[in-house]
Amino acid sequence: MPRLGPGEVRYYDRFRNQVASAMGHQVEGPSDFWLRCVLRESSVDDCILDVVVAIGALAYARDCAPSGRPLFLTSSLDQHYREAITHYARALEKLRRRIADPSAVHLQRTILINTVLLSFFESIQGNTESSDKLIAHGLSLLKDSMLQDSGHGDHTSRIAALTDDDGVLEAESFLVRTATWNIQYSPLYPHQGVSVLGISCQQPHLIPFPVSTHNTQEFWKAWWHIVTMTAVWNARVQDELLQQTLSSKSSTEHDILLTRLKAWEAAALDRMGSETIPSNIAVFTQVYIGARVLSLFMHCGIDPTGTAWEENKDRCLEILSYYRIAIAKDGPAYARTIIYDAILAGVSQLAVASRDYEVRFGALRLWKTLVHPQSSWDIKSIFMGTSALIATEEEHRNAQGSIPLESRYKWTRGTWNHSCTEFHVTLTSSGREPRRRLNLTLRPADFGLD
């Protein structure tokens, strides 16, 4: 390992013992990336070592920082934060030199690992704009290689090494999945939105059915690949629906994806019944629930009227009950205080997309339990903006309990003032022209987030 000073060792240890451990044990992983890949690479790559030390130092700084402002805007910078910025700057400069070097080897792999780590650093310190640009730039550099079959049999990556590189395989899906969840209902990540649409991943008919011979770990990893591919496809279709009705090609792909998801749901249910090891049963249960969630979201998501959500109220309430159980088992989740995960993405989608009163406010109440003053500024911003959108729409709920199409809105802009005491939000009506725009000023204290 490149040499570390005494002060740097404690930051490295903080990353390894707290940050990597917490991120590696979140429900959707990527466990191998955080627990093995990053630590292994930091022993041979001083660029990755610098960003690991930077994140460890930032974790110390976050412990001491007041929650009233993002770390990157804090004027009284402590020693931990100064060390974090120093190592972060070194890592970024080394990465830039490597990208510019025509003789650099394994460059795509280096870009992927560093993009995940550097953007994670920015999320911790509350710099949403920088995180957005970093992820977008990384995706744009890797867009022709991500989620592509390399042609080496079961090895499904053009970026990861042929052997013992599961962490990089996980990082591919994790980075893309995080970007698609970020852009789902928030305007805070405009650069990621463009980059996600530029990814040339596998076509839906190439997405595999579950393999009966897969062991539990293989089944689990293959499932998260399906989740990622479905998320990318959905992002493209939602962009398409902004301009026109669903094309025949997209409609066919939609049916193919639903067929795949139903197959995964059935396979997971079958393995739940035949498995005897509790930890394995838990994995297959999560896949079963995930497949049901994605099937519902896929089915309802292409209906521009939103009627399908109301027609599937019972399924929506079923999903909320799944989430409540998962959260109760999960306990405080470190990862969920910093980045969007599967549960936050699902709860927010139900709160926004379903206009059924019971579903919407059940989701909003559950979401509120997951957001607190120590949550990252990304997480707090999305909750505040979405809550404002819901409150605005609810003013127009009629005597029949419905919200007319012309009274529905889309959140189109969100910016903080310099002191981060006010969040300025723009909502745009989603009906016919002329579009109405509402400009609102939100304060963290009004949401219990100060």
C-alpha cells in the first residue's frame, strides 16, 4: 500500500470500519464493491487511496458539523474537513491526468470506481450540483461500455476484469441505478438525466430469464442487473412520453419486460418454498417483493392519465406494507441518509404517481420517517420539493376524491439560497398549454428538518 501518515491511517480506518461496512451491508449492495474492491484497489492505486482517505476524513467532519448548512458551505472548517478537501483534490487531479494519458491501462475501470467514490464524497458534503456533474461525466465517458455483454460467456461486462472483479460489475449497475433513481421525480440532476438517456444498454429481449442452477448469490446479483436494465428502459420511456404517445416499439418492449419480471417473481416464489436456510429465504423474498413492485410500476408508469395507479390501489397498499416491514428490520440505514436507495425510490414514486388519497399519504408518512435533519441535502431537498408538489395538487382534489389532469403538476426547478435557509421550488402544470408555473419558497424548519 502507498505510505500513509499517522493522521491518514485513522481516516482510512474510518472508511473501512464504518463507511464501507455500512454501504456494503445495505439491502441492494453493492457489497463486493465496498467491502473488497475499493479496499483492494486502494492498496495499489494512490488515486483511489486518496479518495478513500478523503471520505474517511469527511465522515469525521460530518460528525461535528451542524446540520443547518451543507458541509461544503460551512465557513468554520475544522481540521478533518481540510484534510478531506486536500485528499479529494489530489484524487481528482490524479484522475484527470490519467484520463488525459493515452497510454493509461484499464482506464474505464478506473473511471468507474472513482466516479462512484468521488460522487459519494460530494453527496456526503451536500454539493448536489458537483455530484450531478461527476456522475454525468462518468456515465458519458462509459456510455458505450456500461451494461454491455463482453462476449465472454457468463461474464457480462466490458469494464470489469475477466476474473475476481464482482465489485466492478456491481459498481456498473449501482452507478446507473443511482442515476435513474435520482432523476425519477426531481429536477436537481439535469446532467445525469441527459447521460442516462445516452447509455446504450442491452435491448429488453436480451434480458435473461432466471436461471434455475444459479446459487443464491448468483440469483441475487442477476436480479439487480435486471432492476438496473428496467430502470434505464423506464427513464427512456418516460422521456418519450413527454413528447408523444408510447411507440409500438416501446409497447412491445414493455410487454417483454413485464414477462421477464413475472418470470422472476415466479422463480423467487418457487425458491422461497424450497429453501430451508433463513438467510437464503430472505434473499428470495426480497426478489419476489422487488419483482412485484417493478411489475406494478412498469404497468402503471406508461398510463399518462394516472388511472392505472388508482385501479391498482390494493397492490400499492401491499407494497407499502412490504416497505414498512423492510424498514423495521433494517433499522437506521447509513446509506439511506446519504443517497437514494430502492426503498426511498419506491416510496417517493407511490407518493407522487398515485393520486389515491390513502396510498399517497400512506407513502408520504412513511417517507417522512426516513428523512431527518442529519439526512444529506439531496435527500432533504427531494422530500421538501415533492411534499410541496403534493400539497399543491391536493388543493384541487374534487368532491369525487379525484385530482383532475389539469390540476396536476411536475416539479421542474429547485435551488437553495446562499445560506440554505430557503429552498426555491418551481412547479409546472402538466396539462395542456399554456402551462401554469408556481414559484414557492420552502424552509427546512417547516418540515422538521432544521
